[in-house]
Amino acid sequence: MLAFSLILGFVVMQPPDNLNDVVVWTFNGRITEEWHADSAMYVNPQYCKRAWFKYSEIPCNYFADPIYNLLTIPPYINNLGSLFEGGVQCAHIQLNKGWPCDNAYDDDHQPPYEVPEPVFYDFATRNANDSIYWLGNYTYPKSNASIANENWQDFLLYWAYEQIDANVNALEFDQINAGYRFTTTGTSGNNSNDGYDDYAIGTANFATNLSVVCKHGIINPIEWFMPTDSASSNNDSVFLAFDDNNETYWHSSFAGIHWIEIDFGRIRTIQQVYLRFPSNHILNNFEVTYWNGNTWQNFSPQISFTGNIDSICSFLVEPIKAIKVKLVSTDNEVWLSEMQLLGQGFRQYL
Ligand SMILES: [Ca+2]
């Protein structure tokens, strides 16, 4: 929010009496250097603005990197008698670039870094067939991000905070509409409904799947987010219970007590536990608990079953803060298609 009266050095800025008296300078690009601000002063503006965060231009964190020295720009503009408005471009996300740090999904490990594919598929607007809604004929794959996606909101707010820390006086969030396109000549049952996205439609439940370690055909899970198990019947199948794919599963060893565990690495708010078993291998006896940093705790209501006959078991629980979640079973063997922990907050990628 803008301050109503900002006193900086010898300059006193007051809100205008009439919006028609406001002069706003916008620059086709960021104001990142003093000469940009000096140019703006030609029209003696009350406000200088241009988005400081753009999804496609993040080789690194501009705002915290002393190389760019952005901290000095807003005070410099203030001393020239103008307020500086940073901004966040909300609408688009580009697969080939636009991630603030190196990651396992980037091909050359050089900036600009590629958006990790699980993140991109999470952020991007998808149609009713779960396909990405691509934008135009761009050389680089680009999509609208889903503004209703809490992960995307968190990502944008992350960059907003970075700009606040870099001394901006105000923030602007532009292009907040996701892209929707309907085939007006389509027939009933045969309309592509491009731009449909499940987050916008499913607003009754904003819970985020915090436990996906790989999805959409990605074979290898993210290295720093590996789940663990008591033992598997085949090598490394444990992550198949966390890949958002009902056709793949973790298969424990035979006999004994079995467990499977996901370690978030930091505290997550969990409000739903979703288990899915292959219909021909339903788990009868199991218990799910969480690690709060000190002890293993029961959810409320408690998740502890004997004689279960359902292949899908979904539990809404009181929101709790967990670092790990574990399923334990005394059945001779466990087949687990999915163990999804849904809750709040940005996922594991930042
Ligand atoms: Ca699976």
C-alpha cells in the first residue's frame, strides 16, 4: 500500500488531490539503473513503475543479489520526488526459463534456468483432459499460470516480499486473469474448453498435494525429496506411491511389519490424507501417523483401521503441522498406489 505521506530527506510527497493530476512514468522494462530514473524525471512523475518480477526473466534473484544493487533504486527515485512501484506479472509461465535457481531439470545448469517440470505442470493452466493450455505459437513453450493455484499464489507472493525487502513503495499485480477459450461452434460433449483448470473449478478444496515427488511421466523423483520404506519387493519402488499415478504402486516385501514414510524436510500443514490401493490388493490393516518434530502423533480423527475393504480411503483431518507422515501395516504385504498428503503452502521446490 502507498503511504499517504512519505517524507524522505528534503522531499515531502503528498497524495494528489485529483487523479487527473497524477503523472505516472512507465518504462518498457525494469527500472534497474539510475539513468532509467533520471530519464523518468523528464516528466516529473509522482509514480515510477514497471514490473520488477517477470516470470521469464529470472536467471537469479535480482532483488537480493548485490550485483544488481536494486535496493538503492527506490530510495534514489524517492529522493527525486517520486514513489516507486514494483510489480509482479501474474499471468504467464514459461517452461524453458523463469526459475530462480539451478535444478535437476535444467539441461545446461546455466541461467536462465528451466522451470522444474513438476512445478510447471502444477502451475500451468490445463484443459479438461489435463493437457497444458499452451499460448500462441511461441518459440518457447509458454502457458497461462492458474491464478487460483495456491502454489502459484505463494510463488508470486514470494517475489512480492523480495521486492518489499528491496524497498519498493508499492506493488502492482498485473494480468491476473487466466486464459480461457471456449469453442463457440463446438457441439455438446465435443468442446475443447481450453483454459479450463481444475483449481479454478475445484475451489471448494484448495488443498495442495504436498507429497508428489514426480508426476506426468517423469521417471526419476526429485533427489532431495525421497520417501523411504521398510523394504520393497522390487528396487526403489517406494516413490511410486507418490507419483500422482494410480497405475503405479509401492509393493512392500512379504511378511513382517511394513512402513512407508515421506519426509517433507520442513513443517507442512496437512489437512487431508488420501490413500489408494489397487482394487485387487486392498490393504486391510493400517495406521497413519505424523512426526511433529518431537514425537509421532495421531491425526484427529485417528487414522487406524482393521478390516478395511475400500480401495480409496480419504480422510479429512484437523489441520496439523507435520515434518513426516508414515503409514504402518501388519498385513503380509502392502500394495500402495498412492499416498497423498494434502494441505497448505508452497511445495518443496523453493
Ligand atoms: Ca502411484
